[in-house]
Amino acid sequence: MVFALQSGTPAAEELAALYAGGCPLGEAELRRAASAVERAGGRDWAQTQACDRMAAAMDHLARAVPDPAEAGDLLLLAELVTRRSR
């Protein structure tokens, strides 16, 4: 959200306008906000950040637990969380 708001794009302006009212957003406004975040690059940024952190975590885990079989479930869970689409 913060990345999208700071992107300097028309979508960022739309997103800021949606939140400027200070009232809770309704369903239609939430959909517009989600679309604006996507168009402003917020989702891509978040996915990149998640992948970078996943890679670092896997590196730390590999050093802490040398046997990958012992860390398998944890790695699968981390992969699921970082790769989910919704």
C-alpha cells in the first residue's frame, strides 16, 4: 500500500483520493483500491520483497538445519505463503 501510494503514478493519486475521505471503504471502493495498488506496482513490489526475504530465510535455515528433509515442511509453508496469488 505504501509503495503504491508513493509511486507517483495516476493510480497512486486515485488510491490517495479513495482514502482521503477518512470513512471506511465499501466493497466497490475496496475493489478500486486493490486495482489501483496493482496498477501502481504495489503487488509486484510486495512479491519481490517476499521472494528476497524467502531466499534469505532459506539461506539461514540451510545453515541452521543442514538436513533439508528436516526443514521440508517449513520450507513448503514459506513457499506457499510467498507464492500465493490471493
